[in-house]
Amino acid sequence: MTVLLVIDTFGIDSEQAIVADNNFLAIDKLRQTITQHLKDCDEELLRVRFKSQALYERFKDFEGLDNVLPTLRLLPRLVYRDQVNEVLPDWLSNEMIIQLNLLSRHEGQVLGSTLLDNIILTCGRDLLAKDYLDFTNALIKQDNAFWKLLAVSEVKERFYEHFRFSFDFSEELATAFLEKIVGNPSIDAFLDLLAYEQHQDLLRRKFAELHLHISLPPKSLPSILLSAPLLELMEEDARELPSKCISALEELARKVEKKQAKPSDVSDVIIAPWPTLLNKLVELIKRNGILISTELVEQLECFNSKKACQLAEAFKKQVDLTLLSPLSNDATTDDVLRWSERYFELVRQQFLHKQALNETLNVSFSKWLVKQSARVTRSGADWRQFSKRVESFLQQGYLVVVCVVDALSALNQDLLLESAKQIEHLDLKSEILFAPLPTLTEVGKMAIVTGKPSSQLPSDQESAIRQSYQAYLPKENSLKVIKSWKSSASEHIVEETNLVVFFENRIDERLHDCVDFSKHRKDVAPILKQVMASIDNWKKDACYMNREVAFLITADHGMTVVQANYQGEVLGEVKERVFKRKNMPNDDIEGFEFIQQDTNYGYLVPTARVGLNDSAGLTHGGLTPEEVLVPFVTLTSRQPEAITTPLELTVLNNKCQRLGDKTWRLSVELFASVAVKNVEIKLESPLNGEESIMALDVSSYQRLFLDFSSSSEQIGLTDITIHLKYDRDGAHEINTKQFSCVFPESLIEKDATTQGFEDMFN
């Protein structure tokens, strides 16, 4: 005889009940049923559910009658509050609770530590995952209800915190990523575009590092988004990128065969396990097994691909079979340089792990060097080649900057290249030279700069340099010699300067205080970074003066990790790791080689890693590969390339001139072989810019500035698509052409003051 009326406008009541129907006859029948139930003595509860307030109004008169319980109004907020036993935030409306299906999802689940986390995780358990790929996979599966939830400021703040601490996003990246996904109608399309442009950006950087002049399309997403963790990109979504990688792979294979590139460079263009790319890799390796390297094996092992892992296992077996052997006495200079690459990889790891080295390898090098000194002199890796390269750049009108880093071994060339690659918009070339013997500062420093033995030079460094390059130093200011790293940062190049020589001595000064090779490496890295900072400043000086510039970086000698102390008799004046004496010994001395320096004196040089100073763990003066072989890195400004279109549109300089933030200018020239009119030049999105010309006569030229902009920052070698529209002979024609252009970085930070300063040079 008891009746309970339930108003459930959200459809959340799961109890057994009679559901009221909005029908006249049904309403009348239900009223009779309620009235009869109240008259009966049956103690069973009659539960009546109303789906709308209007329908309930037809039965409202039953309220207050005996045995009619107070009307129950079911609201999602009240039900969910009882479930979670927490105060609900104001933004969590009844409608949102229904849309997110929180009432049914909550049951039996133990999720996050807070109510907000619980709400988010009911939408997807991996939405707060610490793994970035798990998060993006969960994001793709969300429906409209989640995107409405994400629009709530408190929820956005929670995801911002999640991005910052779970994925280690910077503030700028977290904000940019959140802005992109909030309210995005197609998150799939955004993540696909992000994955594509991340791989495109990765490839762009690899091409620049490897000096591969293969252009790529312009990017449309902000650069900061591309720094997010790399998303997986399937080949069918990669557009032209697999074919670009294959082109790069083929070019690198040719360069490796010609000894113009290292086999390890091949791994840099295998950016994804795309089937066509892996097939091409296998094809090239079948023709030339030298392309296999440890770096390639490691790169393939990183991919979540069965085929890539199978190839890695196969290649690894071949790498393991290739053991480094001592040098033969009749090895060519090129053979020795190739051998040294593997030698340095080996000993670098052994030095870092403080392992004792077998002397067989370095002694074989020392003996080869003494016997084949004439072969080295005739080779392109002799130390005299450095000064020839300096003179060649001077002849071509370059501003030449020579940086001699004392005691920088080719063993640390990886650190030098890592630092040098930070200097943008310069071509980088890396080589190895044989240093002057013996490997002492007093012997090598001025010899390598001038190309002449130190004994034939004036004692004054500046005089010696002027004497060697006098044809290119007509004025006092034509030469600048910088002897201190402290002053290098503040030194600027003037208009008359043709040659700058910078001596960086700190590595040599700190060498003897290093307790081990690891400490030495930690000393070298920041010093090289400071050298590159000076180079970057001098590059800007050259740019302001509109000068082509060449930076030549090398060393006078390297270093050796001492493994034992010499216990024999003193054989002459001790100079680092050699004995200086007036004449050659009458008999050969085991473990030493005599190097005649002048008619008046020479040096006894050890072939093994023995020291003459008990306290020195690292020193120089001997004949080990890490002492004799030094880096030779060249950084040069790029040469302009003219690109034409069918209308013979010529880009006068493929380096864009930066006008302002995300704004550039190109100087172009049009040549009309026939009379044309109504000429329109328009750049294709995401670049925005256009120019027009009323008419051009037959065989006439027209030069103009083409200004354009982009919503995203553009840097590096980039494809630009241009549309040419014009009328001729009563016909309207459209030509679409693509060319490559170099987008420079801003030389100074953009703010209200510095923008005006930079505009002075535009």
C-alpha cells in the first residue's frame, strides 16, 4: 500500500518500477493503479518512475496522501557524490556526468589519487600514463564528451601538470601541445601531422649534419611542437619522406665508397623502419658490406620492427667478425686513416672504462709512421696541407679564421664535431691530419699554421704568420692574432681583416693535471663549446660585412694516456714524453725511435705509452695514433645557387633575407622570352606572399623583391613552391615550380630594441 514517485529526467534509475507513459489512456490507467494500490493492504512498495517533470505534474496530487512517500528526484550530481563520497566541483554538471558515463564507469574501479584524476581516468586508463605513446593512443580513442571535459580550465591545468612532469615537457611545449588538442575537431589528423613533421624535421637536421643537399617541404607546425617525443610514423603516412631517405642513403653509399663519408653516417638516415627503406639498405649492403657499422646495428635495434631487429642481428654478427688487427708495414695512408677510426672507437671506450690497452696496435702504428714518413708527406693528410688550405681560401677572397686548439687529439674529434654542428648555416667538413713530429707544442704550433718547420720561422708568432701569407695581408689590420681565450669573446673582425689566427691553449695547460681520460674529456667539451661561441660571433661579423668566411680548426698535437713510467737511463733533455739530444744514438734503443728535427738536434721518441714524468697520467710527445692524428674541421659559408622556372624566374641568392619575425625576402629576376602581361607570383601555403607586374616586353628583364611570411618559424634548406600566372598571346598560363631556399636563424633575439637594430642591416 506504499507508493514512491521517482522523477528521473536523466534516465539513471536502475530500480524496478512502473514507467509512466505520456499517453492519456496510459495516464488514466496508471492513476487507477496507484489509487487501488493505496487501498490494498498489500505491503509491497509500488515504485513509479517519471521521465519528465511535465508528466510528473499529472500525478502531483498524490503527494501528501497517506502511504505516499516523499517524491524522489534523481540527479546525477547527487548520485555521483554519494558514490565517490566527495564534494563535486561546480563545473561537473549533471549533463557532463551523463555524457562521461561516470555513474556506471565508477562502480568497482580504483583509479587515481584525486577525484579529478578519477574522472579523467574513467575516460581512458592511459590518459595519465607516464608513457607518451600510451597517452597518445588513449587520446585518439576519446569521444566528444572528453573534449568537452578538456575544455574545463581545471582539467587543462591537470594535463599541463601531467605534460610537464610525466613527459618532461618545457613550459612552452606543454602550453603549445595543450592548445593544439583542446577543441581540435580531429585529434587523429593532428597527431598524424605531428608525427610526419617530426620525422621531416629529424631528417632535415640529419641532412644538414651530413651535408646532403636534399630539400624537404616547409613545415606548418610550430617548431616547439616538433620537440615532443617522436611519434611512430607508418610508411603509408610518410608521404615523400621514404623516397628522400632512399636518395640520401644512395648518396651516402657513394660517398662511403669514395671515402668521402663514414660508414656510421648511414645510420643517421635510417630514421624509421619503413619497409622500402630497409629493402634499399639491404640492397646496398649486398653490394658493399663496408656500409655496416655498430651505429647502424644500434639504430635498427631501437625500432619496434621485426624486420629491423632481424637485420640488426645479421649485421651485428658481421661487425663482431671484423676485429681490429695491427697495421701492416706496407699499409697506405688511406688505409691507416680508415684503421684509425676503428682504433679510436676501441681505445676511447677502453680509456673511459680505465682499462689497460694492449700496446700491439699503437706500436704497429708508430713503426709504420717512422718507416712511411715519406708516404705521409706526399698524402693529403700531411700537416702541411692545412696551410695550403688556408692559402686556397685566401686566394678565393674568403675571410679565413684559423683556430689551433693545443693538444686536441683526433680521439676527441667526436666532441669537436658535436660542438661544431651547433653552428648553423655553415658547411662542415671533417678530416684528420698527421701532426708535425715529434708531437710537441714547440715543434707543431707554428709549423701547422704556416706550413713550415718551426726552425725556419721567426721567433715572433705574428711575424712568422705575416711572412707565410704576406700576399694576402697588405695592411696592418689584415691579420689579427688572438692568443688568449679570455679576449676571444670580445674580439671583433674589422673590414680590412683577411686572416684571423686564434690559439686556444687551455686543453694543453690542463692536460697534465688530469687524473684520467674521463676527466680530460670533461675538460675538453666546455672549452670547445666556448671556441664555437667565438666562431659564431665571428660568423656574424662576416655576415654584417657581407664576407664569405671559412673557419679552419685543427691542433698542433694530441695526447697519450700513460700506462707505465720509463725506468731506463736518461738519454737526453726531458721534453714532455721525449728526450731531446744533439745526435742520433750509435745503436738502436729498444722502445724508442729517433726523429731528426734539425742538423743540430733530434728527439728520441717512445713507441709505447710510457711517461718520463712520474706524476703525469696524460701527456704528449710520442708516436701513438692519439698523439699524431689531429682533427681538421672546416666550416664555410654556403655558396649561392641559382634556380629557374619556365618563365625564367631566377633566384639571385637562395639565402632568404630575414626581415622580421617569421618574415623573409628573396631577390628574384624575371626574364620574358615573349611578351607577357598580368604577371602574378604567389607562394604556396604555409608560406604567404605574392607580387605582380603589369607587363614584360619580349627579351626583357625585371628584378624585384619577393617578401613573404609564415605562421610557423622556418629554418634550414626548405622546399618552396611558387605559382606563376600570366597572359600571353591571348592565353592565360599557370606554371608551378619548386625550388630550394635556405632560411637563416635570427642573429639576435627579437624584442622592441633589437628588432630596430637588425632592421638597419636589411
